[in-house]
Amino acid sequence: MDEATHECAARSCNVRIPASKLMCAKDWALVPEHVQRSVNRTYRARPRDWAAYAVAVRDAQDAVDATTYPATLLQAAKILRSRAEAAGGQPWEAAHFPEGTIVRPAGSMVSLFRLHATGPQRPWGTPYVTPEIGDFLATMHPGLASLFADLLEEAAATATANLQNTRHHPRDVTKAVAAAHQITGDDHA
Ligand SMILES: [Zn+2]
């Protein structure tokens, strides 16, 4: 019978590897040397200190995850930028009327919300939202999206600079990655 195997410890990998290894060769190579050393050292000391080993394994898993951060952040920035551009790139404003609130490009009289005014199946009229929704949509306008894309790109640069030091990944980077996953539709946040 073959040597006992288990799944690679990297979170997004299910390669079967010998029980004596923590990760497959591809993922282990992504772990910075000082984290590899700490995994090996704490592995030997497990009988005395299991928790230290668990921390080291987690650091190694985080390090593998972190290698995807820059690409994820840059992809999200690109999506956000192109959608903001396609949506006009300009600030929006909420206009409040007795009937309800519309959102329109700043300086325009025309609502962003359109219904076809003609056609047998089409109701006629202007769709309104609540004042709160209108204010929110106007706040999150395409111009803001471009600035947010800048922040994602800055986070990508920080993430790249931190690949060797993932244990101390700044919290703003991990938050930015969570936001990026929302934008790319990749839901493992
Ligand atoms: Zn693997």
C-alpha cells in the first residue's frame, strides 16, 4: 500500500500529498523562507506546543493566499474603472420630489432610471426610489468609483511589497482584498 496521503494545506488546493509534507511543492514554494522554517521548527516541537505549530501553519496558508492579492486587487480596480467609465464617469446627485427621489448625473435634469415611455407592455412614468436609496446611490457615483479603484491599486502595491512578510499584512490590504472579491464576484472573501 502507498504511503499515507492528505490534502495540501493551502486553502485553495486539493492536491494529495504524502503525509510527511504540509503542502504540495507548488504552494510550498510560495511560502516565504522564514515561515517555512517556523513550520518545520514548530512541527518538531508539537508534543510540547501544538498551538505554535497551528499558528505557523496558518501563517503559511495566509502567505499562499497573499500571493493572489495583487492580481485580485488590480482586476477589481480594472472592473470598477471600466464600469464607472461606461456609466458616464461623472458624479451623480439625488433630486428629491414629493413623489419620490430620482438620481441623475450632476447638472442633468434626466433621471438615471429609465422606463420606456412607449410600447404596450411598458408602464409610463418615472421610477422613483426612497430618499435614502437615492442619497446612497448618488454618494456611490462613478467618480467615487475611480478614486476607489486608485485605492485598490495602492493596496495592490502594498500587497506586492508585503509578500515576504505576510504575517504582518496591513489590515487595510486584507479589507481591500475583501472589497475586491465583492467586485470581481469571487466570493471566497
Ligand atoms: Zn497545493
